[in-house]
Amino acid sequence: MRKIALAAASLVAVALAGPVAAEDVPMDKVEQAVKYRQAVMSTMGGLVGTAVGQLRDGFEFGPGLDTVAASLVATTDDIPALFPAGTDFGETDATAEVWSDAEGFAEKSKEAKEAAASFQEAVASGDKATLMGAFKAVGDSCKGCHEAYRKQ
């Protein structure tokens, strides 16, 4: 339940903060930009965990699966923007390849965005088999990006 509350709070914070373009991050805000990114990424993880709780474990409390899916779509909208130039140091799990292989990272991020959108469509369809396949694709897209661009 705590993870759900943290994910919801982080999502609200992200929504209220609004988008920030990479070139808009002044040097005195780099630390805040890293924390912002970490909050969004943590929110994604919390949303996936919430979906697991509902799909695998049968929990029926907390946000509905439609809300979880919509929130995943929102948080995966532009993942590369969360990694502006100059935020590649400090306490981060991102590897240097996020910035040195920006094109590859953008492609992996696009896969996550597409998987989240497909999951949202599957939730709306109500078809359990489609839903489970779409959710597996979300997990696979997260894993693929983490394997390539996250410190182990």
C-alpha cells in the first residue's frame, strides 16, 4: 500500500511540475533534475508493481488498472527528456551509454512508450489474454532498457 501511495504522490508531483526541456536545466538545478528523473522512474516502477499486484495477486484496492495504464502512458511519454545533458553524475543508476548512445536509448524508450500504450488498449479491451501479453511486453521493455542503460 505504501508503494501505491508513493507512486501516486510522485505522479502528482510530476504532473504538477510540468515538462522541462533538456536545454532548460540550468547548472544550479542539475541535482533537482536528477531527483525529478528518479521520482518519475520510481513512479513507473510503482505503477508496474501495482499492476502486478492486481493482475497476479488479485488485489482490488488502490487505483484501477485503467488508471495505472494511463499513468504508465503518461510517465513513458518522453523518457529521454528525463536525462538532459549534464545530469550524468552523482547518485544515478544510469550508465554513461544513456548519453553516449542517445539514439539507442531513445529507441528503447520508444519501445517502452509503445508497450505502455498497448497495455492501456488491452486494459480497455477487457480481454485477459491480450492484457497479460501486453503487460509482459511492458515488463520486457523495462528490462531491455535497464539491461542496456542501467547500472547493475
